[in-house]
Amino acid sequence: MLEELNQTQYTEDNIRSLDWQEHIRIRPGMYIGKLGDGSTPDDGIYILVKEVIDNCIDEFAMGAGKTIEVTIKDRLVTVRDYGRGIPLGKVVDVVSKMNTGGKYDSKAFKKSIGLNGVGTKAVNALSNYFRVESVRDNQQKAAEFSAGLLTSEEEIVETTKRRGTKVSFIADESIFKNYKYRNEYVEKMLRNYTYLNRGLTLYYNGDKFYSEYGLKDLLEDNILEEDMVYPVIHLEGEDIEIALTHSKSQYSEEYYSFVNGQNTTQGGTHLGAFREGVVRTLKEFYNKNFEASDIRKSIVASIAVRVEEPVFESQTKTKLGSTDMGPKGPSVRTFVNDFIKTKLDNFLHKNPEIADLLLRKILQAERERKELSGIRKLAKERAKKASLHNKKLRDCRVHLTDVKNPRYLESTLFITEGDSASGSITKSRDVNTQAVFSLRGKPLNSYGMTKKIVYENEEFNLLQAALDIEEDYENLRYNNIVIATDADVDGMHIRLLLITFFLQFFPELIKEGHLYILQTPLFRVRNKKETIYCYSDEERINAIEKLKPKPEITRFKGLGEISPDEFKHFIGQDIRLDPVMLDKLMSIEKLLEFYMGKNTPDRQEFIINNLKVELDTAEELLGSN
């Protein structure tokens, strides 16, 4: 040991200073969270888009520019605002020098998210192409970069363009592997901007986004009117806005929370205060000592607050850690509680019909809880006992609740069918972030059933226990829930039954983008020098052409046939996930009724119209085996 120490030299040559762009490229997770390929809404490519838009929002907040245009064509992202434009002499510095920005001395930005001028620098450093243009006073200045390094700087020229700033970039594929932008995620991000900035018009690839009523619009866009127990209650004050209703169909609580325009998907002190404030106010209003869970059951709500110099529990700013509204302000808890106590109490006194509907919903939840209490207790005991004596869950070391762990966003639970598939994934997984839950046979079709079945059915009970969502959705232990089944008829059926389970009892997991389908290859095409895994017949044909003459072709019939060594490719950096998404125009109840209810003429027509396509595909795949 002593010899090893003597041989290890520690001199000036061991000391290295990184340039700003090198540091960002070596440690991108410090600035944008996880990388990803665009299959999840918190992947880095969306954070890059957000960082650029945030600067445009700051201009809107200053009263400069009410329109922002966003276009994404293939991988080229362009964001154009009509604000004041970056001062022409600082165009290069603002996007390439750390701690350079316009927010330090302005009172207007005390309640802004990013004060250190890091955002666009991170985008610049993590893009293989980055261009910034600024127009003001009929003059234009532009510069281009690659990986944060200046490649060209144009002279100031006269122009007739409208004032403002335009940023274009292509995220570096060497950092973001095989990525693509999903319109659903981009659109959700842009809608949130409009809900929080009324009067702002956003265009995305030509489509217009605009909100007149803020968080009220947010709830009405995410829950259909016929599913509301009562119309949305919308309350506003200085530095705070809330909206809430209760759902007729879902069981759990669902929240949309924001701080200074940032979507705090993990909540934090402001959301905790909101949940507490609603319970306290309703207890006092009805003069009844209701259980908190009965009051909040099926609630769908949103809260947005403005906090001076906010402190977050992670770099990606998904959970507020601040306890005070500002250096001289009240505590977040007191501020939110006082607002709800005054505003919600007044609203219910003025709207007795809504107060009555709300009371009936609470009483209904109370009755259901009492009916379930005995079953729930037995189910918990069964789940604890089962976890000791079986191996259904092979857990990981990092969970969603470990927000201070830099890898918590990667926490994943694979739901598999059968011992062979779960065995392959278990042997090839990353034990730090990936867990495996093994199903025994096909799950029950839970369509139309009550929550009682979740506790009485062993598979469902153990699954919700593994996710830790029996009591509260906020306790969710994994950021990604991945259904990993064979790509055959039985596998597809199991997928459908599991999606039905989540839609029926935990729809917020889908709404918040936590549920995915694992894509695994159908074919392996290889010769002595190279192996290509193909996820479709088209990919198989291309691979055969690339590896000719006559490569070996293997058709995978199930996950159990794929060796652990090969599985590492499919659940590692190159993992392919298809997010399960909801069509906001169709209610969950109607969706489940169509696919899982009794046979109807509409569904028969749907099956007939799609059957030929499925048969043609199957014939091609079987013929290629």
C-alpha cells in the first residue's frame, strides 16, 4: 500500500482547470438533470428548450413582447421572441460567459427562477449547433457556436426586422443518444407557460396556445366538465393563484404545482401548505372533524406561487425547499394557509350550492373509507408478509422520493411476466436505479370494479405496495413505471390489462407521464463482425442490406429468449420507451368502456378496420422467420 502511494505522483500537472463549456459537457446532469432520448418529459432535450423559452418569458414579464414563436423541425429548435433584444455589444457574452445576465440588479426578477445566467450557456455548451440573433434599434447582431465554442461572429448590420431575440440550436447527439422530440411533451410545456402568463400568445409549429383564465383553464383542459363534481373554484391574490375541483371517476389526489413559473412536479413546501390549508379550512367551514384523506380524495387542484430567491431541493427545480416567501416575507406555510382560509371560506359562503356538492363528496369518501378500512388493514399485512417470503420485487437503491440523489429521476420499476423474463432483466439491470416486479399470470380485468378489488387481489395489492401508493400518490417510489411484456398476443393482452388497472385506479400516474411500454427488438441480424437489433420489419430489411451477404437472422419470440448479456443493450443507455398518453378529449370512463367494456358495434368496427393491417404485419414477420 505504501509503495502504491509513493508511486502516485501529485504535482502541478495533476491540477486542471476546466473551461465553462467543458464543465457543462462533462457534468451535464448538474445543469439539466438526466439526459434521456426524449421519451420522458423530464429528459434533457426538453430542459434545453425550456431554458431558452424562460428568457423570453422574462421579457414578457417586463412588458416587452406578448408573442413567442417556437418551431421544432427534426432536431432543429428555434425560439423567437419580440422583447427588447439582447444589447448588441453583449450578444456573445450572454450565451457564453458564466455569471453574465440581466437579472442581477432588477427588482422585476426577484421572483424569477434562474438568477445566475446559466440557462442559455448550458444550451450552448450541449449543442453541436447554436445560433443567437438579437435585433434592437433597427440593428442586428448574430453569432454561432459549436459545443459552446464561438465559430462565427457577424458584424452589426442594419435591418428592418422586428426587435427581439432568436435562438436556434441542435442538441449534441453524442450527449443525447438517439433522441427525438415528442410533440405531446412540448405542447404540455407550452400550455403551462400560457396558464401562468395570461395575455401571452405562444405558437408551436404554427399552432396557437393562449389562456384567458390561467389555472382555471389548466384544470378545465385536463378534466372534462362531466367528470367534475362541481365547477372549478378559482381564487387569486398577490403572488398566489389556486384552482380546484373534485373528480367523479378517479380515486387519488392530483396536483399541478408551480413556483415562479416553474412546474414543480415533486411539489414542495407550497404544495404541502396547500393540502394542509384546504383540509383545515373545510373542517372549520363545515364544523366537522373530517379525516384529511376524505377531504382530499379525488381532488384535482393547481397552485402557483411567486417566491423571492426560491431554494429548490434539486438542480432541476422540481421540488420547492424554501420555507419563507422571501427574506422579509412570511413563511410559505403561513402565507398559503392564510390565503386559503380567507378566500376559500368566503367563496363557499357565497356559493352554497357548490359547498353542498363538496360536502356530499366528502361524506361519500368517508363512507367508502370505512367500508374499506378492514380490507385495507388485512391487505397491508398480507403485502408485508408477502414481501418477506417471495421475490416478486427485486428493488433498487434509488427511489423517486430520494430527491437529493442525482440519479433519482432514473428510478425505474419494470413490470414483467413470468420468471424467465424477470430473471433476464434482473441479471442485466442497473441495481442502483432499476427494480423488477414479476407478475404471476394475467392480471384481472379491473374495468368497472371498485377500489376494494385492489386490496383483495394479491397481484394488484402487492403492485400498489411496491409503488407505495396505497395512501398517497406523492409517495410514489419510482419515476418510471415500465410494462415489459412479450410482443405477442398474450403480452399485448397483459399490457392492456395493466393499463386498465392504472387508468381505473391511478390515472394521475399516466397523466403525469410515469407509465411506459418497453420496446424490445423483434430480430437480431448479425455476421461475424457486427450485430444489429431490429425493432420492426423495416429495420430488419435495412440491416440485411447493410450486413450482406446472408447474415444470420434470429426472431425473438419472447423476452425470456433474450440473454441477460443482450438485455443490457435494451434497458441501458439505448433503452426505447413508448410513453402511455391520454387523449384529453376523451374521458377515462369512456376510454375504458370502449376498449374493456361489453362488445359494441363501434368496437367491432374498430377491430375489423384494424385487423387487416395487423394480419399483414403478422404475415410479414412470420414469413421472415
